Amino acid sequence: MPPPRRSSDDTSKFWANVVITAVHGSDGQLLGFAKVTRDLTEREGERLARAEAEAVAEDMARQQKDREVFVAVLGHDLRNPLNSIDIAAHHLLRLENIPDVVLRTASRIVSSCARMKRLIDHILDFARVRYGGGLHLDKDRTNLHDVCREVLSDLELQGKADRIRFSVGRKLPYASDAARLCDALIS
């Protein structure tokens, strides 16, 4: 509880601690009172500043947690419509006697769905890292040729590969997280 506010002779207000002591004579008779007033304005100002800083920090922490929960919920909610698209594309791939253009398009949709699922996983990874859960990497033997070929195929479908030349004389084995590498190359 803050100390009471007092008025000085010039009627300005300040925080103070006041001690009033009865003063008695040698015969025990009350002579009057002694009053000691300590100005606590600076100390109270520091206390109020600390309380305000703590309130701001708590509010910022709450807002950060709300953002992280939002990202996590968003990541999960994006999966439902994406799964419907993926299932429909897989269904098209199982049909017989479909034109090549539909087959290629359905294959690209499946590939793009897989990449989108990875992006959603990245959003969820971000939320996990912010909550202190850490980040999981799948460091498997990866063939850079295959990763680059997949990226190029996606870019061709988007019409963005017209100036890209890709040529490799041999396979390029590499230990990495292929999905994250693919996403990085597309970005």
C-alpha cells in the first residue's frame, strides 16, 4: 500500500511517512507533539515505475503467448482444407483413361499439397520453438539432384522456371532435411 500523500507549505502534494510522538515533561505532563515527516516521493515514484514496467512486461508476454497460440491454431486449421485438396488429387491419379494434362496437373497438386503441409509444419515448428519445445530436423541422406529436380518441376508449373538451367552429371548425396531444403530453394 502506498504511503499517504501530504501537502507542503506551498500546497504541493508529495508522498510522505509521518511519525508523531508525544513529548512529555519530567513530571509526565504532556508538553506537546513532535512530528517527523520523511519525503518518500522519489521512492514511491520508483515503486510506481517498477509496477508499471512489470505490468507492461506481463502484457507483452500475454500478447506474445496469444500470437503463438494463434499461429498453432492456424497451422492446425489449415490442414483440413488442404487434406481435402490432396485427397481429391490422389483420387484423380487413380482414375483410368484420364488425359495427360490432368495427370500432370493432379501430380503437381499432390506435390504442392505435400510442400504446403511442410510449410504448415514449419509454422507449427515455429510455435513449438517459441514455447521451448525445440526444433526437429530429419537429417537423412538426401540427393540434391532429386531435391533440385522437384523444385524445378514446381517452378515450371508456376511458370517461373523459364530462365533456370539445371544440369548435373551425377547424383549429389548430402545429409540434410530434404523438405526444409526444398522449401528454402523455392523461396
